[in-house]
Amino acid sequence: MDRLRTPLHDVHRQLGARLIDFGGWDMPVQYTAGTIKEHRAVREAVGLFDVSHMGEAYLRGDAARRVVDTLCTNNVAGAPNGKAVYTLLCRPTGGVVDDCIFYKRTDDEFFVIVNASNTAKDLAWLRTHAGGACNVEDVSEATALIAVQGPKAVAMVDTLSDTRVAQLPSFAFTEAAVGGVTCLVARTGYTGEDGFELACPAHLAVQLWDALLGAALPLGGLPIGLSARNTLRLESKLPLYGNDLDDDHTPLEAGLGWAVKLDNREFLGSDALRVQKAAGLQRQLVGFTIPAELRAVARHGYPVVDRTPGAEHAVIGTVTSGGPGISVSGAVGLAYVPPTFAKAGTVLTIDCRGKDVPATVVSGKFYKRPQ
């Protein structure tokens, strides 16, 4: 079966990208510079990401606000126009259908970007629970999405724009022409750095990419593949659906309670989340570090074990994401563990392919960009 291609597929080939199957898409995992240089370019200058494999949709109609409010854990419906809001869609059990960003244009119109692997599922979910009360229009094929991230990203995009997008606050959006291409410009991202995500018509994606890359290269910028995208998001402790989020874990367990607004609201999954909050969590997603001198990396699926003599259950948790630190020392990762093992400073034992490796629980992000 042929892989799906983004509108920038030929550009990636011309740039020497190594392309892999990513959820059925032919996507660049890295370019000629390699993952480490790409990662550092985003931390130190600017990087361009083709994320056009993501899904996009509009919810429109008189009842759009009501539908959004009944589906989103966060108070998307109550946000001001021009605000982007990170939220989760939950099952009645509280498990996560997906995490996504809604963009409120008006009470009658919302734009949403969902994870690529979940596009069909999410659209079906939205349509089923909208029940015809509002129109859910899939615009994924017609839309390209390019992320521009790094300390030089905001000023760079601002110079290419017909509007002073540098004045946009975090998680705000507007429409502007960037490189002559009309885009939805949102001050959002998935790297821990400042920057924008630009949604434009698919047939204009190459024009926009060329303008951005032409401005980025003299600044030390690079095109960035999926490998560096993952190391960047992990250092910033940003969850990945399918690894850290899924049907079997709730937003509260994942440490995303800040994106769950339960007061005076009823939404799909809210009853289950209230019960869980009142009863207390049985597991929590924590970040951990492994010292560089151990030369060990904990990967997705590795068990967290309790070797205390007499422990009833040797396996107490599971690593959901892990990898080597690039901007931080050692290796970093995320794992679900019981609350008694979740306090910062706790030493976990991770079974790394038959070898017990100590890892220390840390609070907050592994990497924080300089202010």
C-alpha cells in the first residue's frame, strides 16, 4: 500500500531527507545534518517542521460552542475569539481519545488540529457526538501545516509577514500573509521553544516553505525531521498520544489536570474524572533522569520495578517515552508509577533489557528555554 504524502514531499526528497513510514505517511525522520544538529538548531536558532500529516477540521454552526463545550476537558468554548486552547477529548471512562488544540474564531466557528494517527477516529468522534447540531468539516487534505520553532523564529516570521505577528501572545492566533501566502498564524508549538505554527492552503505549501527556509538558513536554521521533533518534545515533557496518552489513562493521571476544567461544567468524561479526583490517583505520569555515566536509555515499554525484599509485585509501572538528552545531560523519560513513587527525588529502578538501572524522578520539564 502506498504511503500518504504531504504537499512538501518532493521538497524533502530534494533536501536529502531520509523518509520513513510514520503511521502510513512518508515522512522525513531526519535530513542530512542529522538529529543532533537539527535538535540544536531549534534550541539555538530556528527549525522548520512539516507537520502537514496532522488532521484539521472546522466545527461551524449556531450550536458549535455548545458541542465544543460538551466534548473538551478545557474551557475552549469560554475562550475569547482569537485564542488557541490545548485540550483533551475524553471517553465516558475518562480515558483520552486525543489531545488537540482548538482555535476559537467565533462562538459559531472553531478550527481544530488533531494528531495524524487519530484523524479518522477524531472526526468520527466529533461527528457522532455533535449529532448533527453543528457541521464538522474535514479540511485535512486541503491544509498544509508548517511549524517554525526556536529563539529566532518569532522575529524571522515577523519579517516575512504583512502583520506584526511578533505581537501575538502565546496561544493566540491571527490571519496574516507570510512570504506572500495567507496563513492562520498561531503562537503555538511542540518543542519547548517559542515560535509559530502556520496553516495554509496545501497548494501553497511549497511557496511558504521556500520563503521560510530561505530566511532560516542564514540564521543557522535547518529543516527538522521527526527524530528531532521527538527529542525536543520529550526534553520539554510534552506528552505524545499513543505513548504517554491513550484510552487507558486519564488526563489527571497524565499530569494534565491544568487542562481539565471541572468547575460548573459537564463534558464527556467529567463524571469519571470527578470521581477519580475525589478518590485519589492510583498512578501518575512522572519524569525521570538517568545519569550520563550509566550510558543507559529507558525506552517505551520498559518496566519500572520494585526490588525491595518482600515486594508483592516486582513491576510497578511502565516507561511510556524515553531517549537520550541532547540539550540536557544523561537520558530522560516518562513513566506511569504509583503515587508513592512519584515524589521528586525518588529513585526508580528500570529494567533496561535485563539490566536494572536507577533513575531519579524530577518535577517539571527537563529543559526550560532561557527567558
